[in-house]
Amino acid sequence: MRISVIGVGYLGAVHAAAMADLGHTVVGVDVDEAKIAALSEARAPFFEPGLPDLLASATASGRLRFTTDFAAVADADVHFVAVGTPQSADGDAADLRFVDAAFASLLEHVSPGDVIVGKSTVPVGTASRLAQVVAERAPGATLAWNPEFLREGFAVKDTVSPDRLVYGVPEGEAGARAARILDEVYASAVAAGTPVIVTDYATAELVKVAANAFLATKISFINAMAEIAEVTGADVTQLADAIGHDARIGRRFLNAGVGFGGGCLPKDIRAFSARARELGRGDSVRFLDEVDKINLRRRDRVVELVREECGGLEGVRVAVLGLAFKPHSDDIRDSPALDIAMRLADGGAVVTATDPEAIANARRRAPQLAFVESAAEAAAGADIVVLITEWPEFTGLDPEELGALVSHRVVVDGRNALDAERWRSAGWRFRGLGR
């Protein structure tokens, strides 16, 4: 099929490359000239495993190209809008300026019969509003909403082989036709038996934010249990193992630590709460405010642990392992790791930080920190080591070898990702969260 993707940031670039890999002819459009130039040369502007190879093969085949010219979308029949919806500068609500601008530019070039597909995460009610705009400015075109469920670090796999497909479409034949076209777009996934949920606009919008809210709640729940464990002597990791055997609960994402970050969960739950208040239903999701507070408190706790172990922060040499908000990513948006590193430095600590992929991004955000390329360099002469992003490069460290480099064998495991007994046996004082 002939597809356009409007907005080629993280979501859009992956989607465009994956669609081309599936055999479609795709043009990606963005106003960012530098981003378009990089993608046109098959260079990913961010780290995502598998994406560089996908870009290289898709552009070489001629099925994928990138441009800043919106007129290029006129050759496509299906148009995906994948621009960002950041948190507003003056509140918790989502900033929809980029979505509205993308639709305004796109609608100048669509034709009757085209299907416009929203993929951006938006407040419920946005699709219905935009459908009216489409009807007024591009009669004969149809709007569908197809939320994304990508995990950074696994985005290529999640696009090519999703665990479910959700289509929000209007009633009647126009909606039925849009669903059929989306089935063609995702033909390989549909043929593989991927569940397809065809629903209305509002439900499709809510599926995305509800999924993020549930995940955030589960993470903050186990972190709340970690707070209780720390004052009672319980071990939150064993607690999670025990309750995780209950099939109604499950063990996944019951890992206590510094909590969630990134460009989705924090801003999405805040936007969800803001939208609920606008709808007069703020009480329904008021618990999300506490979910957010618990999440942020865990960052405070890591700083407190370093202060406790070192008798203060002034002049303490801290090795910070991890800067990205999660492993297999270079994303530092609302990263607990970078936030903690900056708080330690602000408190007077001498911070040396490392990360396999996120150093360049972190250096732009926090030039006051010292950055090195390896855990060994970070640990040299350190008074305390703090693991905050659970990269395999860090969780697989040999405590004996690392112990030969530090000034004091003290480690704070901000992700409960290390073998505590192994580190203690190597002479380390070990502090975990909720352990």
C-alpha cells in the first residue's frame, strides 16, 4: 500500500521503517530538516535496536523515503499521524499543538477515499474533534485511531509483531472500510492471529492511556510496598515473588526500584488526570496523583541512601551506572537515573556517570556531571557505586573486579537487579530498595 507517516520522531520513524519492511511504499514527513537528513541517509536520530538495519534495507529498496515537503503525502492513500503530545508547559494536560498542526498541513493534500490514522497518544475526545475537522476540510476522507503500544528497546518487534491491534473508527460503511484498510496495512500480523479490536474513537483513545495508567499503578504499588518493607525488615523482592504467583496479579512489572520515567508513562498519567478533571470525573483517577508521587519519592530515597552511607554528600565521589530511563534506549526524558545523578551533584557530590548509549543526550542536559565510557572508569576511586539503569553491562559486573577499583565497597542497587549475596560475599556493603 502507499502510506505516509507524519512526524518521524521515535514513534514515526520506527513505524515508517517497519511499514516499508512489511512491503508497503512509505514516505515520512517532518518539519525537522536535520532529522529528515539523517533518516534519508539511513541514520537513526536515536538509539533503538534493529532500527538502523531496517532503515538501511528499506531506503535501499526504494520503498522508504523522507522529506520535509507535505505535498509528498498526496501520493499516499493511508496517512499515519505520529507526532508527539508532550506535557504542557503550564500544567499537566497534553499539548496538542503539534497534532493540530500536523492535521492542518496534511488535510491540504489528502483525497476523497483516503484514510487518516491517528497514532499519537491524545486525551479522550480528541479524535471526535479531529473527525469533524477532517469532514470539513477533506470531505470523503475518513479518520481512524490506531494507538501504539511500543516498548522502547523493542519497538521494531512491537510494530511488526504487535500483541494486539486496536482500530477506533466511525460507525457505518466508512468505518468498516477504514478497518478493512487497516487490516491490509497490518496483513502479516492479522494473518498471524494477532487480536484485532474494532471499536469507537473514545475507546481506542482510552485503551492507550488506561494501559499506561495500569502499568504505572502496578509499578508504584510495589514501590509503595518497598517503603513499608524498609521500615519493617521485609524483603520486597521476595514479597513480589510470592504475590506474583497469583495469576490474577502476575510477576511482571512488580520490580521495586527507582520507578518509571521516559516520554510516555509520566506525562500520560498526568494528562489522563487532567482530562478526567476537565470531564468532571477527576475523582475517578485521583489515585494516579498518588501513583505519580510514589514514583517520584523513590528517587528521593536513593539520594537518602547515598547520604546515609556516606555521612553526607559534600565531596563524596559517586559512580552512577545508568543515565537512560531504561536499558536498551538512549532516552533521558524524565529519566530517574539522570534526575538522581543531578540531585547528587546538586547536593555537593562529585558524580561520575556512565551509560552504554545515553551519554551524549545526558551531557547536553546535565553538563555539570562528569561522564566516562565504562563502569570501570566511573568506579575508579569511588566512595559509593549507585546502579540506576539495569543495563546488562552493569548487572553482569564482577563485584570482586569492581571492588579492586573503588575506594570503599559500598553499592546502592536502585533497581534490585544485582545478586545481593554475591556482592556481600565480595565484601560490599549492599543497599537495595525495600530489601
